[in-house]
Amino acid sequence: MIAAERMCAKGLAGAAAILSLAASASQAATPAVVAGEPAMREPPFPASASGITHIGGTNYYVVADDAKSGEVGLYRAAIALSDDGLSVLSVSSGPRVVLEGCVDLEAVAYDPLTKNVWAADESRKTIAEYNPETGAKLRSLAYPEEMTNTYINLGFESLAMSENGLTMWTANEEALVSDGPKSSYESGTKVRLVRFERRGPADEWRHVETVPYTTEKWNQKYDCGGNGRRGVSELCVLPDGSLLVLERELSSSVKGSGMAAAMAARFRHEIFHVSGGKKKSVYRSGADDSGAALSNCEGMCLGPRTKDGARALLVVTDAGDGFTVAQIRPCRLEKAAGAGVGR
């Protein structure tokens, strides 16, 4: 959750520039992303939804991060989509499961091999495996030590696992202190995409790759009273091993921290496809994007196949501040020429 949410008007924000990506996804064909109609969420679905992962069929796990409202925890949700994946037909959510020791859950990934979940706690700087029924912590991820050297509230915001359960990715939201400055209107920020692999469910994750990644710069000049940003909000691993990267921006066209600056503040988002050392923008929010200025997109995951063989892609917004909108934003991934997105 962004500290400035109570001050600033908001919207979606997206992904950015990759410098290299190793042979884990060599030149996978770029998919097309088509956005559908956003659907509003109601309690008991948590307002502060910050991550989502697909279990199968209409079933998902969602994490929430708002400690003040007592929402921090894991929720099992059912989300039914239309045949084309572009409309939400129904949404429901079960009760909260408290994950042991967590205070600021920002991302979640379902483990198909153990049937447990892995979740990232930004404040505690932890990524760990949990029993989704009891919330018990089972084991922790050993990530590179330098990943703890983050600016405040710009650490672990993303987590994604491949559908075979053998690869997992995470990233810091904006640059580590040792890697350079935060994002601005003049330049993007240097982020690390970190990949782990394992041979089976009983094995520990092994760090195999750190990929440098540079975000885009802000679209508006001013920083919402010191709260402006543009960083990696979420990752998604596609079946061919390539990545989707969601980057979120908050900026304002008016200088300062007063009402005028707040009214001129906007969230923007962009999704990039990253593969084989190349990146391509596949979706960007615009002025005609319904509710974009008030949508803070924090979670993204693949969903089921649509009736015509495409793949659903769901994005959830974090509205824990009581000002931004609580939405599920359905999209679909369509095959580009020669692509295998729906595999």
C-alpha cells in the first residue's frame, strides 16, 4: 500500500525497460493484452487487496496489507468470468486466515506442488511458505542479502511462480539504496528481477539469476508532496517462461502537497512483456480507462483459459485507504502470431 493514498487521486500504472533476461525465456512471442470492464468488489473481499494468485477454475488466493483495518492476511476468493474473460460475473470471498508473523503482505504465489502459498511481507522483508488453511509458517526463502537494502516502502512488492512450480520470481519495487536513486520525472529507477529454481517440492529454492531492469520515468512532473513513484508492482510468469511486468506510477501535474496537487495526482500503469533480453509494452492505461485515476493496481495473475482458448489475466486494486476504488480488472491474453500464450 502506498503511504500517500489518503492524499492523492489515483489510477493504474505499468511496466518498463528490461536490460537483459536470460535463457529462461528465449524470445517468446509477445502476447496481446485486451482489457475488459472493471468490476467493483464488496466485503468480505478485502478492500486492501495487494496480491492475487490462481488456484484453479474460479478459485484464487488474495492477500491484504492494511493492518489498521485488521485485514492483513490471506483470503480464498471465487471469481467467475464471462466466456471471453473480459467481464466479471460474480465475486465472493471467504474469511481471513492470519499468516504467522506477517504485518504487511504485498504479494502471493500459489505453489502447485505443495498446495501451499508463498507470500511476501514488505515491512518484515521476508518471503516465506505458509499453510493456507492454518496460516502456519513452514519455511523461508533464502534470497540475496543485498535485497534488504531498500528505500522505505519500496521493497518486495511482487511474487510470481511458474505453473509447473519449479521457477519463482520476485523484485524490489524501486532501486536498492546501493543501486541508485528512486524514480523521478527525469529518469526511471534501477530494479532487480530475481529468479529462483528448484527440482521438486521438497527442495529448497536456489537463486539462479538477478536481472537488471530499469523502469520508465514519470509522466507528470511533481511528486505529490514527496510520495511520487514509479516501480514494479507485480510480476506474472507465462507458460513459456517469459514475464509480464506491471509497473505503477503516482505523480501530479501540480507542485506541492496541498489540495490542488492532490486533485491533479494520478496513478498510471503499464504492462510489459519481457523475454530474451527484449521488452515490449502490451498495455497502458489511458484517459478513457474506466476509474484509472482512482485505481491503485497492486496484484496480477493468470486466470483460466477462456472459451476461445485465450488466457484470462486478472488485476486487483488496493483501496485500503477508503478513497481509491476496490476493483477487479479483468483482461485476456491473446496469441500473437506464432505464440503459445494459452498453452
